[in-house]
Amino acid sequence: MAIIVGIFFQHLNKKTRKWAFFFSLIAGGIGFMVVAYGHTHLSSILGFTLIGIGWIAIISIPFTILTNALNGKHDGIYLGLFNCFICIPQIVASIASFAIFPLVGHSMAHMLAIAGVALIIGGCLIWIVKEDDSQTDRIKKGI
């Protein structure tokens, strides 16, 4: 299901891209909550489907926003730095999980709920990102 949603992401314009990212991360957050507290096979299928939709948005839309904002100079450097700002928080979160896990009563369900809340917050924060389509505008103008 996530791959099908990802195919639609390639046809998004600047306005619909933010909405798609917002709803996808909200769906992923809800998916984590459903997996955390659901007790049936159906809830697991629904939860993991929603998590997959959030995942495909995370790995595709931010790179689209960045590459559209670049002017063609030093793209490799910017993409490398962007990748660092993806990997370093993952490492920090992994290390921090050792401290958080005991605080939530050694409950994996609560850890998944925290992940869900983090995705929902991330989805809401997309609205503070200023998106510039400088590369796209140059291509359309033939520069």
C-alpha cells in the first residue's frame, strides 16, 4: 500500500506536497498508536499500513523539497549534509531510547506511542518549512 501511495507522491506540486506530507505523517503516527494498543490481527494490518504510508513520505518528500530548492551548485554537499541531519537524530533517538524505556515502565507499547506522537508533531511542523522551487522555476524558464 505504501508503494502505491509513494507513486502518487511524484505527481505532487508545491501546495499539495505539504498536505501529503502532513497527512502521511499523521497517518504514520496513528499507525504507531494502533500497533501499540491494538490487540487483533486486523489492527496490526491497519497499523502497519499506516506506518508504511508515513515511512514512504519520510523517505521521499523531504528530499523533493530540498532538491527543488537547490540551484544546481554544490548539490552533493547539501544532500550529504541533509542526510547527516537524518542519520544523526536517528542515532540520538536510538541511544535515548535506553533512558526512555525504563521511564515508561519498560513498556514497548508506550515506546510505540511516543513514536506516534513524534510523527504527529513532525507532521504539524511541516507548515513552518518555507519551500522554494528555484530549480524548478529555472527549468521552466529555460535557464
